[in-house]
Amino acid sequence: MAVDLLLGLQWGDEGKGKIVDVLTSKYDVIARFQGGPNAGHTLVFNDKKYVLHTIPSGIFHENKINLIGNGVVIDPVILNKEIEKIKGEGVNISKSLFISRKAHLILPTHRLIDAASEKSKGKNKIGSTLKGIGPTYMDKTGRNGFRVGDLENDNWEKKYSELSKKHQQLISFYNVELDFSLSELENEFFEAIKKLRKIKFVDSEDLLFKYQDENKSILAEGAQGSLLDIDFGTYPFVTSSNTTAAGACTGLGVSPNSINDVFGIFKAYTTRVGSGPFPTELFDNYGEKMSKVGNEFGATTGRPRRCGWLDLVALKYACRINGVTKLMMMKTDVLSGFDKVLICTNYKYRGLIIDNLPYDLSDESIEPIYQEFNGWSEDLRKLKNSDELPENLNKYIDFLEKELNIPIVIVSVGPDRKETLFR
């Protein structure tokens, strides 16, 4: 049985959580493959809103396996709070949630390193969520990390203590003032570890091999977005993991030839949280309206998202590096009532017209070239099927499908799982 893959094609916040929730009924296993609790996957159903940071977005469906893969970094404190919130919905965590032994843990000192590093940069800060994710991945690649499986060893507390001391030396190196109590952070951490150990730890790659042999259907869930990929994103304003399709192979242990469909999620416009280049960013009434109507605030940090027109140059790039087979357009309802909508089709770059992403997207010589479309005024949230989509919106969709040469199979017209139109 092949593995289907779902990921974001922009700078994150595309609506992956909702679509995973919508698609989960078709799958036996939902497996998160990278990132940390900087993710904020928002689900809305039965008039309630849920935000998941680490747990896969299929957790609210009965008789589904939800796996946190080896490519994820886990903060036990945040995960425990997540679990407590969803227990009230009748979710049986002991039966539905598994964690890879090879996943790395975020320690309290990782968070402090993150804060010290960001503060030391001053005006040149990256825009970190300060969750300790970057330092945890640094320890992972430096072969110095603390993994979930280490908790099964009797000497795990000794290993924790040794690593924490190394971190404290690094924190002092940054020579910045931080307001924190390490003992308080550690008390909370150790309490969360006790609860974490009640969840089933697995050798996730072997488990997935077994499920594939049993012809179980698997959906790999990505976090953040392709333009935040550590290798192919807008470096250095990126996250610390591989958010592209290749990350599913290394983050779960599935082979490249087992990947079937690659579902690419994108907004009908573009947003970005934090620092970094954003060629189509708007500073006018259109941008303000997108932000207000779209409620564009980070699900994890609460930070306002920067808004702009859809960037087709960046979207094509993301589709190519991921091998996207099917597209899903989110937050289409936000653009209802705009007299016009624009799509950036090319960049003017150092005197040339280009349709590829340059090495340095923050280069001040980049100027977006737009194609204008007539807007639509209909209330899309009232629609029941895709045949009812307004003519001008269909023209917008048709243009994108032609340019990308990939079908748009889902149009989301609201945050609720019911507000999803299949094409």
C-alpha cells in the first residue's frame, strides 16, 4: 500500500490541519513527519475549535492510528497540555496515539538557548517562535540529542543532566539577560515526562512497514510550509527541518517509491508570520482586509500574519520540488467582496523578467509582476458543492490549474470541516 503525503506550499498556515481532518476517514494511519510545536493545525467541527501542535490531525476520528514520527521534535510539556485538552472529547490516547522512539525531545534548556540566541541577534533576529526547536535539531545533527527511546533506559536522568549542563554553558556564552527559573521549567518538564511515558513508544519505521504489508492506508502529515524548508526555503528565515516531500521519507522511514499522491495545500492569497522576504506583501487596504476577514493570526504564537496576493512564482517552485499531484486551495471565502484579485505571475529581477525563485528572495531588486482578475462578491460559505462557485472564481481557479498543470481538487470556503467543496 502506497503512502499519500500532505504538505503546505507556502510559508505555513495554509490550513493543513483542516484538510487532514477532512481526509482522515479515508485512511487508517495519520503520521506526522517533521517539525515541532511551532506548528498550529486548526480544526473546526461541531461548533468547536481545536489547535494541535504536535499530535496528528486525525486524532478526533475513532479507530485511527496517529503516529508522531522520528522527524518530529517533541516538547513533553506542550504535548501533555494538548492531550489534556482533547481527552474531554472522548479520545482514547492509549489506543490511538503512538510516538517514535527516534523522535527527539525538546529540553527546557533548548528553549533557553533559543531565547538567548534570538535576543543576541537584535534587529537581525530570525523570528523564532522560541519553542526550542532549532537548538533541538542542532543537537540532533550534532549527534548530541536526547531521544524518546532514551526514557526507557535507567540512566536517562544522568544523560539529561549532562546535556543540560552543556546547554547552560552555551546560554552563558550569549551574554544576554533572560528572565527565567530553570528549576521551575525542569519541575514542569519532569512532571510531563511521567505522563509521556504512559504513551506507547514504537519503532515507527517498522510499524509503518507492517502497516504497508497489511495494506493499511497511510497519510503523512507535514507541518509549516515548503518555503520554510531548511534547504529549499527562504534561508535563513526558515524552520529547522525539511518541510518538503523528501522530509516524509526521512521523518518516517518510508521509501521514496512508496509515495503515491502528494497533496499540496495553499491559500488563495499568501501570508507569512515573522521575519523574512515576502515579494507580494501588501501594505494597503487590500492587505488589511485579508488580515481582518481571514483572522490572520498565528495559531501557535498569536502573532499577526503578513498578507499579500498569491505568488505563483513561489507556488510553482513548491509544486516542482514536492512533485505535487493534487492541489487544495484554502481560505477562498476570504477574497469574497474584493473588487479585484491579483496573481503574481513573474518577477522583474535585475532587469530581467523571470518565472523562477532567485537565490536571494530578499534582494531589493525583485519586483512582482501581476495579472489582474475580476473579483467575486458571493458568500461562499453558503455553497454546498463546487458547481455553485461564482464564474469569476472559476476563472481564477482555471488560470491556476493551467499555469501549474495540476488539478485543484478541493476548494475550502470556511474553517469548518463541512465547508469543503470537492471538484
